[in-house]
Amino acid sequence: MAASWCISRNIYLRHGLKTYKARQTQLTNGFNIFETYSTSALKNNKSKPYEIVKYFVATKPGDKKDTTVELPQAYSPQFVEAAWYDWWVQEGFFKPKENESGQKFVLCLPPPNVTGTLHLGHALTCAIQDAIVRWHRMRGLETLWIPGCDHAGIATQVVVEKQLWKKEGKTRHDVGREEFLKRVWEWKEAKGETIYNQMKKMGVSLDWSRTCFTMDENMSLAVREAFIRLHDEGLIYRSGRLVNWSCHLRSAISDIEVINEQIDGPKGLKVPGYEHPVVFGEMTQFAYPVVNSDQQITVSTTRLETMLGDTGVAVHPDDPRYSHLHGALLQHPIDGRHIPVITDDSVQQDFGTGAVKITPAHDHVDYQIGRRHNLLSVNVIDDQGLMENVPEQYKGMKRFHARQKVADALKEKGLYKGKQPHSMVLPVCQRCGDIIEPRIKDQWYVNCAELASNALQAVESGELTIYPDFHRKVWREFMSNEKAKDWCISRQIWWGHRIPAFRVDLKQNTNEGEELWVSAHTEEEACMKVESKLGITRNNFSLHQDEDVLDTWFSSALVPFSALGWPKQTIDLHRFYPNSLLETGNDILFFWVARMVMLGLKMTGCLPFSKVLLHGTLRDSKGRKMSKSLGNVIDPMDVIYGVSLEELQKQVERLGFDVSEMETAKKGQSQDFPDGIQECGTDALRFALCSYQFKDPEIRMNISHVHNYRQFCNKIWQAFKLVWNQLGPDFKPVQHLKNNEDTTFTPVDLWILSRLSHLVQHCDNNFRSYDLHLATLALYNFWFNDFCAVYLEYSKKMMDTPTAPGVRDAL
């Protein structure tokens, strides 16, 4: 039994304490040892200018912590926080407990990616939700907080692909789909618990017995069932449209996975698959000759290679410079095709030459113009970023290599008009750094018109409440017919829920040009559907399941009910659905929240939750977005345990940045954390995060703010020790405070009790309105001002008298 005990050892250096460092080690006999020490003092070991005091707390895993040991003089997060969490879990404190009132509070944790580790954005979510959950639990409600993890299709696949290439020099295509998926599952089993363990260190009171993963068997069943129902109803359909395409991933990606990077002039960027940086931030001009004329129309572009797919040139109908050319034909400089001059009100007369090349298959704006004017859409860049459907000399050439070749050809023909610096917004894949290529692809879509209308009505009627209120306007814009465009849900990757749709290939095809698809859980079920629908037997057709997988947001949108067992009618589903609240970041209001509402209403007939609470985007103290390349992304564990600048910079080196990005990140860390990050502990971090007005659109996070609350924890510790030393080891608190002949309250006793009562009411009101920052402020002021500065100072003389009535009796 001894080998399974958890030992928490804390070393306190009485002098020379400047920089703390904490670590946890595990000895061969199974003991966990926590150490807190001063690195500056250890460097001066020979002179020994300090006194080392050791405190031991030995507790079996799951047993209540022994608090009778001698307490350290100074506050130590390691000492205070050790052992409690395992006991909470062992005692079942985080599981819902039925009560006579029948009142419930249910919340789903936004499932973090299985690939990841916590960052401060996750920590903010955990701190807010845990505070709200514990408040409801303390009020006696049957409370359930459901943990989960997202399979993160693209993100996970990228990680495993990088490992495969690094270790074996192979791509996923080299090993094949089945073997690659086996590798992903192995990686998930090895790494999947990392983020859960970090959340446990954050002290979150999740019911771990209900942990779910979006690729679990029942979650997969829910995904297939939702897809099949929507497809059978005609709300999911297949169509060829323009999508965000990553040539490196060979997949469509969602808007949220696209970073719009501002380029203010010529800049070389590293692009996957290219040996040398590719220059962006330049505007190239070239001319189109007018057929049967010596005139030309000059156009401008930042993507010269796409001119190989131009099918028109647009001008504004009121532009006098081109009024005589409306409807004229132009000769393509490279392949000699004739393309029309069209007029469109969207063209800006004062931008460039006022004439715009139109490439419907490779630009979102051009795609809409092309549809309005029935222009051809020709893909000239394939899935891998190689040129296709182009003259022979360009076929198979990489898209950015073709850019220079096209420029050379135009120069030879005398049609090249030069280039100049140009500010632009460049769409970059968040996952792999590839430059996004808009391309027309056959994809699966959800028709969102009716679903969005129902979601909008839920908010307008007050059935669904969004906090803070100003997000209702954003919701209205998202859910309007104009904004709620159909949702592309297919991805051309291997890790994820394979689309449960089967293409029907008839042996005698009478519908040439049209594809027939059926959706089903299995191929056998699909066969039965085809036989019933077409009245033919199995030997008259074959089936082929779509190779694509579903967008991760599709499975995430089902979490409020799939995590409780849907589509099975489980006890948990009847007991805890719908949820009470959804709390998450405002940046995924549309990508996740809206889709949960739409699919929740459609699949279950009721809202998945009645309230939505949104927190702002976490930024650094300078207002910059958290970015690994800036060196300002912080692991909460580094705040809890402390970390040196040297280790922070080693973390950057492990990210695999190029030299310039690495130097930028390290420089940022040196400026922000010249002495590293001091050990602050979980309590200080959580309290600091809750102290921000998190409903604001943006939150500026300063680590020094956490340091201040570490001092607050120390203030609590010192006040506790002062009172505890006076009460003595035999003290037993009374159950009810009352003023009688045995207990005489002084005026200051009654005053502090009134202040405490006021604090309780103030905190309760602020929890109800989700103003946690006001609750933390009230707690801070009460402890510092009312209790410590006034009451304890007044009571010190009384404490010196063993028989003093009042405070000792009341406590």
C-alpha cells in the first residue's frame, strides 16, 4: 500500500526568494513528489544564504488530504492544491445528484481538439464554466457538466502526417488509408489524455464518467443518423461550387480555418511544396487585345497565373472609357480564346484601370459575377496546386511557378505592362500555412435557409437568450437569408466521419450526366433503399461510398444531445436534455453555436439550450492576437507551475518554425517575460481569469495580473494562519450563530457579519447575471478591506486575551 501513496513535498527557502520553479517527479516506487524551490538560491548553494524547511503531506490517492500537519509560513500553491482533486473525484462530488425540487443545470464543455494542449483561451473557458457550475451545484441543483474531446479532423491528420514524414519519409498516400487511420488511432490513444490531465490540474469539476469523444461509437452513430435524415429530406445535397481549397491538404476547409493575412507590399512567404519563398503583395498589369481592332484593355491582378482561366473582362456600365466596347470580344493572350467584355455594377471605376479580369473558377467575387452573366467556369489549378486545362507548356506546372512563366510569355507578346507594390489580404490555411486556392469542387451541402429561419425566430421570440445582448444583432445578420449561405460539410481527408452516402452506378444508365446517391448506415441498408426506390435488383447496380469525411463542425453541432446518447432514447437524454446553458467564445457564434441550434431544433424538435453566454477573444497585454509565431501563446501549466525564459524559448524551438519566425517569437518572449513566469498556482490563475469583464469583445490578458492574485492568495493564507493559531487544535465550530448569554457579539462582530451577508448577496446577484468580474472584485475587497484591514486589526488585541468573548466564540 505504501508504494501507492501520493507524497507532496514542499521546500521553502526562507531567504533569497526571487524566482520560483516547481516540478513534479515520479520515483520508481510510485511516489509523486512536488518540489518548490528558488533557482536563484540554488545557484548560491555554497554560501547557503537561506534556510530550507520541508513539509510532507502523505495521502493515498482519493483519500481526503491530511490538514493537521504543520503549515508552511509562506503561501505555496503546490502545498495548498495538492491531493484535493483526486478526493473530489473519488467522492463523486462532480456527478449529478437528484434533489426534491427537480431543478437541473446542464452544461457541455466546448470539446477541445484531441491534438492540443491547453492555452489560456481554454483556461478562460474552464474558469468561467467551472465557477458557474459550482455555483449551481452549491445551490442544490442537480448539476451536470459534460466533458468531451473533438477528433479535429484536419488538425489531427496534419500532426500525424508530419510525424509519418519525419520518422519514415512517407506520406499518407504511401501507406494507404487503412494503415494511416490505424496510425491516427495509435496517436490518439497515446496523446489523447494530455488535455484532460491539464484540465484536471485546472480543477474543473467535470463529470469524467460521462467523457465523450466525437469518434466514439455512439457519437458516430449520431452523425450518420443526422446526415441520413437530412439527406432523405432533401436538406443535404451535392453540388459543384466554389470552396476554400488547400492544395497541400488536398481538401476543402472551413472559413474559420482560413487566416486572412494582411500584406502591405512585396513579401516572400514560405509555402508548403516550394523550395524558395513565394513573393506576394504585387499587382501585375497586362493587356487583352480587342478582336478585329488595334485597341487593348489593360487589367490588373495579384494572381497572374489565374489569367489562364479567365472567361471574361468586366467594366462598369457607366464607365465612359469602355462604353464603346460593351459586348466586344477580347483575344486571350496565351491560348487565343475569345472572351467577352461584360458590364457589371460591382466593378469599381476608380480602382486600377477600371477593367477587371474574371476567373469564375478561382475567385469568390468572380464566381458570383460569372453566375450572373453565364460565363464559363474553368478549373486551371488541380487538387495538388498543379496547372490543368491549360496550354501544353503549362500543364503539370506548380501554380506559383506558372506565374513567372505567364509573365515571360506576356512580355514576349508585348502585352506585359509591369508590376507595382500592392497591399492585399492573403488567405492562408491555419493548419499548414498553404495559400488558399478557391476552386470549384463537387461537395456536400446543408441547405440552411429553413434551419436558419427557425434559429432566428428562437432568438426573436425570446425562447433563446444570448448574453451579452449586443450579439443578438450579430445573430440576426448571420441567420438572415443573405448571410445564412448553405454549409459545405465535406472534407477530402481521411480522419473523421466518412460520409454515409453511396453513389449508385447503374449497369444500364439512362440518366447520363446525373448522379444518384443514397444515404445509409451500411451498404446493405443502401442496397435496400435503391431496390425500393428504383424497383431493381442488386445485380443491376453497384454502390460506391463517398471517400470524403464530414466537416468536424457537423459532429460538434450534435454534441448537446449526442453526448447524452441520441439517437438512442437513453435515460441521460430524457433526464438532461435540453441543456441549460451554452458558454463559449464569441468567435464561434456562427461556426458552432448557430449550427447547434439549427440541428438541435431539426433533430430533436427543441432548442439544445435556452441560454447562450459568450466571452470575448483573449489577447495579450498589448492587444495582439495570441499567436505562436509572436511568442505570446501561453500554456496555463507554465503559469501554474512557473517556467524560465530559457524553457519558453525551447518550446518555440520545438514548434519547427523557420529561422525568422523563431527569432520573432523568441524576441517577443524576451520582451514579455524577461525573467520567465513565476509560479502562480491554479487558484490565482482561475481567479484572475474570472476577474476580467469577459463579455467584452476582446480581453487583454496580463500575466502580472495573475501575479497580483497570487499575492491575494497569500493574503488569505496569512489571515487564515493568524486566526487558526488563535483558535487552536481543539476548536469546533458552532452550527448556527446566535447572540445569547454564552456568546456575546461586539459591534465589530456584528459589523463583519453584516459585511459577509452583503458579500454573499452581492456574489449571488452577480452570478445570476454572469458578471463574475464583479463577484471577484467583491471578494477581493471584502477580504482585504473589511476582514483583514478592519476586522482582524481590531480583533488582534482580543485574540491576545484567551477569555475574550465575541470573535473566538463566533468563529
